[in-house]
Amino acid sequence: MTDEQKLYSIWVYLQAEPLFWLTLTVGAYLAGDFCYKQTRLFPLFNPVALGIIIVSAVLLIFNVQYERYFDGAKFIHFLLGPATVSLAIPIYKKWELIVANAKAIVTGAILGSLFAVLITYALALGLSLDREIIISLLPRSVTAPIAMGIAELTGGIPSLTAIITIITGIIGAAFGTFTLDLLRVKSMSARGFSIGLASHGIGTARAMSRNDTAGVFAAVAMGLSGIVASLIIPLIIGILQI
Amino acid sequence: MLKGIFLIFLFQLVGEVIQKLLELAVPGPVIGLLLLLLALLLTRSSKRSFKIELETNLTVASEQLLAHLPLLFVPIGVGVVMHLSFLESSLLKVLAVIFIGTVLTVGFTALVIEKIQNWRTVDD
């Protein structure tokens, strides 16, 4: 075997192993984390966005199918479920604070969800997008499984909604903090709540990684907005005759 | 920690089964979250050493799981990047709607919450 053939056979072996893709995923995330800590200026330089960009670049450069990558990375993806369940513990620990703020939480969930849907409709209509795409856009601030359910129910395209929802999460995580700094919002509960409401799990993950209170309020907002959105989106579509 | 992991898996499993049985739109892990929260709240006043040990175990496990929560979204995010062509010619418009809509929603919601002055109790 020539050196080149040997190298190629190593690459073929690595591609088929989960270890390579797991290492790449964690490494890309850590690189993103490093860049974020070094700069803290450019919002897109946050660990999750940079991690995604780095991994995608590697896959595109080496012409690797997503399915092959996911076959390895699914071990990380799997942890999303248990991580979601374990949000119960920080919520439980801040239960008094949540009950004390019940009024603001409920009002914020209703008004915020209403705003999210209506602004999305207005923008999509303004840019004259197709009806099917508009319907698929409406539930975008809700966690992906719920958003897909709403899209299916209302005549959208669930897989399109899934993509739109994840992009919303990444943008919320990347630019949410920046927006809140610009508006000089100080309260950690208000910061977390708004990011969780606008950008579900990815936003919540971001809030949780920065501040406990923000993370808990983001998780509560994510849960409530899921319920509110499932109720109001079919109604809004009916009333506005979208 | 292992007991904590076991309980978290168990609640997710129960959540997934309930979701499938009742064909709910709410994802299984979210049902698991609600059930675990309910269980913790219902046993809150219990001082039994068994319950305290489990709670400590759960705390350690959840801290480990949540420490790098954003990392868990990388695989699915890569999937989105690889499938962006799905949006074809509407891509830029859709991105614009998402970007403007999300930033405005974050700002609006935060201001609403701050306006409701009940927020005095915040401990941060």
C-alpha cells in the first residue's frame, strides 16, 4: 500500500466510527466556546453557532453525508431528552421565585407568544412569501416537536417548520443577549424568559449556561409558550383567514 | 449520581410512553419534566433520608447534564445547515423573517415582563 492509500483507508475507517464524529462535535463546540470567550463582541461567535458552522464546513469540504455524521453524533443528540427532563430540578429549586412571579409569567407568555406569531405573519406577508411557507413559519418560536405538530394541524409543512424552528433557536441564542443588552434589560428573569419564549430549547440552553435564574425562567417560558402557541395559532389563522 | 441518572431516564421513558399512548403533541421529555417536577413538589415537605438522598443525586446528575446544554443542539443544527437548500429561492426572505421576528420578540417580551412590576421579588 502506498502512503496515500493508507491515509485513505484510515479516513474510510474513521468515517464509519462514531468516535470521530463525536470528537469533531465536541471539539468544534469547544473551539466555538474559546472564540466566544476571546471576543464576546460578535454575537454569531457563540459556542453553539460556531460549533455548527465548523462541523458543517468539515462535512461540506470532505463531502460527507449528513446521515453518516449523525450516525455518530446521535449519541450527543440523544442526551437532549434526559437534559430536558432534568430541567425539572432547577425549576423545582426556584419554585418560590416562579410562584411569586406568576402574574408576570402568565402575562408575558400570552402577550409574547401573540407578538411572536403576529410579527412573523406581518413580516412574511410583507415579503410576499407563499401561503404554505407563511403557515410553516408561524409556530417557529416553539420547541420543534410542538411546532411541527402545529404546522401539521394548520396545513404547513412540518419538516420546513423543523428547519425554521432550529434557525430561530440559533438566532435567538446568538442575538438575544445582544438585543437585551441594547435595551438595557437587567433582570435575569426577564432576560431568560424572553429568550426562552422567542427561541425555545436552544435559547434556554444559552440562558442556562450563563445564569441559573435566567435558565429556569427560559425553561418555564419555553413550556408555557408551547401551550399558548398551540391554542392561538389555529385561532389566528382562522380570524385573519391566512 | 447514578440513581439520579436512572430517575431522569425513567421519567423520560414514562413521558415517552404517555405521549405515544395518548398521541399528544407535547414531546415525551417535556411530559417527563412535568411529572418529575410534580413528584418533587408533592414530596417537598418529606424529610426522609431516602428522599433527601435521591434529591441530592438528581441535583448532581442534572448539573452534569445541563452544564453544556448548547452542545447537545450541535448535531441537529448541522442537519439544518446541510438541508438549507430545502428553502430554495425563499431562503433569504425566510431568514429575514426569522431574524427580525426573533430579535423583536425577545425585546418585546423582556420589556413586557419588566413593565409588570411584580418583578420586584427577583433575587438577581
